Amino acid sequence: MKHPSFRITALAMAFGLCAAISGTVQAQDLVITNGRILDGNGGVIANGSVVIRDGRITSVAAGVQAVNGVQVIDAGGKTIMPGFVEGHRHVITGNPATWLTDTAPAQMQEFLDAGFTTVLSAIDAPPIVAARDMIARGELQGPRLFTGTFIPVAGADPDAPPAAPGDPARTDPARIGGANKAAPAIPREVIIGMIESARQTGYDYLKCVVNTTPNGPEIETLKFIVEEGHKRGMPTIVHAVSVVDSAASIDARPDMLVHTPHVGRLDTNPDALAKIAGAGIPMTSTLSVFLPHFDAQGTPLFRDRGPFPFDTLSSAGQGPVNARLLWEAGITYGYGTDTQWPPKETLFDELRALSLVFSPQDIVKIITTNAAAATLHGDEFGTLEAGKYGDVVIVDGDPMMDSSALLRVV
């Protein structure tokens, strides 16, 4: 996979860095000093410096550091911390054919301005692959992108009623009871063809949606996709939103679960709780999908920008409860949203949900270290330590005491 060497989202205009940042980022040198450092591993330096050489962190230490001939940013006593990681997003909006030229530059900048230095695009059209590569080459300013595409685990039921209009989450099969018979299987040669097409297009991940049916093929097909993906260096990430489907998916050993189960109770299903948490498979949050998003007039909206369906509101409570139970049981739990609202608005919504059951200290870990681990690249970014990419954000305030500080990226 290709990665730009580092991202710094803060203070570009104020410190005259626009020219430096807008070009290639493969070999930038930088010292960020005079700030309170959160290293992402739980360490706090009251006043210290981060040194970046050739795009990699070489030093994180107390005091003022200087390197001859290297640009210095004075953080002015603000908080220096790892860049935020969005572990489940759908990026492309509007017409995919014109998105890359008309929309991507401003949209990618929005992610940086909100503090996000890495974004996993779980399912998007092929232009997202081109954007990823342009960012890696320094031709487009934006967060490091990882890209995924959809691979089905079962065929459609020909007798099923047509899908309801709007966001499918409004009428999720997991919520309304699902099918009463097995879904048709997809021939394995067809699955291989789809995976090969994804590989040739350049996607990084395969994404599967699991809604199990009685004696259906979903889990066996998922196992096959996981195996074939691994042969090609492509991890499989799984959308499973019920406790039953999340637990069933574990049998296929996918690489990542991209939703907190929000249909069903883990407090009354200790076997499922132990199975999901004990598998060692990371999970992203996506708790705010079922919270109303309020516009400037205070109108409650759903993810598709239509009126909020309050018959789904139980998930807004069940998701956080299940999340905390999984956290207590030891799961690696990272930040992800599964939305298309602007990144800062989405962050505001996800923080509302996370703050119900997680402390500010927990949330810092969720949006940095754990989210990086959930993308399966925690050895490359997510903390400020020597050898990792210099993904850095500066915020006004102490997010270890007040999560709203994460909204004040300077």
C-alpha cells in the first residue's frame, strides 16, 4: 500500500507552510515545539518537542529541540497529539465521474482541517483509488487514504419485496427480522472474479455485509472471501450490525469489524460477548449513525439527510452499551462513523455518542491509537514515537480532560 509520509493539519497559514505542504510530502523535515504532548500511548510531556525527518518521527522529548536548517513550528503551549484516524467512512459524494476534479480537493482539505490524517474509505467508487494515489504522490493535499470495495456473501432473494427508497439503514434486515429462508449462494468462481477485479482496480480492502439467513451461505462464503483476500494481500472488513451476525462473522476470521453491534443486547448474551471480544478482531464505533444529526435550524436528520426515523432510536442507546461491554472485555475499539456529513460535523456527532460511555482519556485512544490499529496499520501511525509517520495535529485545549477540545483543531 502507498502512504504519504506524514500529515500535519495545523497552523499552515499562520506559519507560512502552505508552499511546503502543498507539494510532495515524501521527505519533509519539521520540528514542532513548545507544546503539551500526548504521545498516544498514555504518556504526557508537559512541554516538549516532536522532531520529524524525512517524514518519520525521530524524537519525542521534553524541552525545546532545534535541528539546523529545519522548519520549526511553535505550538504556543497547545496540545500536540497524533493525527485523528477515521476508520469507516464513505467519501465520494455526488457524481463519481466528476468527484475527483470538482469535489475532492475541498473535501480532502476538510478532513485535514478537522484533524484527520488517515481515512479508511470502506466502500467507494474507483476514483477513490486515484485520489489515494494522488495524495501519496503529493499531487493532492489530503489525509492518507485506504480504500475498500463491496463483495457480497450471498445472492439476492428473488421473492423479496423491492428495497425501500432512501438509506438502507432505515429498514435494515437485522432490525426487522431478516429473511425466513436461506439466501441463494454465489458461485465461487464469481466471487473470485469480483476479488480479482477489486485487486486490479487497486483497492486495499474487501468489504462484506453480513445478514445471516436460516441455513444460508453467508458465513461459508465470508470464510472463502477472507482466504482469497489474504492470498492477494487484501484484508476483509465486515459490516454486521446485530449481535447475532457479529458473533457469527467471527467464525470466518475477518480482519476487522466496522460496526458496533447495535441490534441485540450483549449484557444478556455473555457467550456472544466473549466470542466477539475474545477473537482479537478490532472494531470501529459508528455509534452516531442512529443519533439524530441536527441542522442549523435544529431539524433532526438521518444519515441520508432525510427526516430522522425515530423507530431506529433504540440503536442509539444499545450501540453505546454494547460498545462499553466490548471495551471492558478487551476489544480493540477505534473511531469510525459510516457517514458522509462533513468531517467536523461527523466528529461532533460521534463524540456525543462516545461520551455516553467513554471517558475523554478513552476517546483520545479510540480516535488515535485504536483507530490506527483497526485499519491494521497501527505499527505505522496512531502514536507519536520514533519510527512512525509524522502524523500530527495541534488542538486548543486538553482532550484528556475535555473531549470537545478535539473539535478545536488549530
